[in-house]
Amino acid sequence: MDFLKDVFTNPINVGLLAMCGYVIYKIFKSRSQDDPGPPPEPELPPMKKKDFTLEQLREFDGMREDGRILIAVNGKIFDVTKGKKFYGIGAPYGVFAGKDASRGLATFSLNEESIKDVYDDLSDLNKMQMNSVREWEEQFNDKYPFVGRLLKPGQEPRDYSDTEDESIEKPKLE
Ligand code: HEM
């Protein structure tokens, strides 16, 4: 009972519980909406490898006609369109669509403040948060196609034209 009292009298815990409740609600809501859902949409053709500025990334928030959704994690951009139930409009992690999700993932936050309008070099994050963002990067790398890199201001995009899409190795985790 003391444990429950501790949980409910600490505003941080109450906030975290509320956020979990919200995420669980969103996940279950999107599942029940899918069930019995329409037939799955055909998968989009793979995207040509390309580096993106933050502004270019913004376009891929799922609102384009093709519905493509890209997300940057630790400088790498992934095509998360097949995870629409997570990142689509109204989905629990939709706030990350077309954005650099690194800070939000590192700090376990879905607040808009964790998504910067300008390039975020993450230099103020501590070791634990950086480890966390690398773990997320690994998860995204395993699950979603790698599309390119997030360009720092002034950085030139790479030329991927001489690399066969299928033969490109996924970037090594640094
Ligand atoms: C604290 C309450 C939370 C609960 C209960 C929760 C629950 C879950 C569950 C059950 C999944 C797996 C869903 C599935 O595979 O069908 C999931 C995935 C995920 N969660 Fe959460 N989550 C919470 C908070 C957060 C927060 C705060 C963030 C981000 C800062 C986050 C980011 C993610 C991401 C990125 C995925 C992976 C989606 C993918 O596979 O693409 N979660 N979460």
C-alpha cells in the first residue's frame, strides 16, 4: 500500500502512468480499428537511397499522397511506412513522423519540445540517453529500411547512384 501511495503522490510517476495509459489506449484503439480491417494496403516500392535535410524530412510525415513516413534516429533515416499503426496520423508515436525522433526516444518523451525545429546535435544528452538512442537505432535498423542520413547544416548529400539498392549494407552502428 505504501508503494501505491508513493507512486500516486509523486507527480512524475503520475505523469508517466498517464502517458503509458495514453499509449496503451492508442495501441489498442488502432488494433480494434484494424480488426476486422480492410485488406492490407500494398507495400510502397522501396525508396531510392538519399540524404535529407531536416526540412526535406518533414515532408514525409504520412500526409503525402503515397503516405510514406520517414523518421530519423541518431542521424540515420528509416522508412517506417509499414509501421503506420505506430507513426500514422492519430497513432501513439505519430509525433515522430517526418521528424528526428532521437531526443524523444533518448529521453522517453513524446512531448513536442523534444523535437527541435533546427538540427539537433544531441550534444547535451548524457551517456545513458545516448546509449538508449543507439539501442533504438539498432531496433529501427533491424525492422525498417534504411533510406539515408540526416544532413547537418551545410553538409552535402552523398551520391548513392553507383550503389545497387539491395547491395547497400546497412550502416554500421557507431
Ligand atoms: C510508458 C508507456 C508506454 C507503453 C505502455 C508502451 C507500449 C508499447 C508497446 C506495447 C509497444 C509494442 C507494440 C507492438 O509491437 O504492437 C511499443 C512500441 C514502441 N514504443 Fe512504446 N510504450 C510506452 C511509451 C513510449 C514512449 C514514451 C516512447 C517514445 C519516447 C515509446 C516509443 C515506442 C516505439 C518507437 C515503439 C516501436 C514501434 C515500432 O516498432 O516501430 N513508447 N510501446
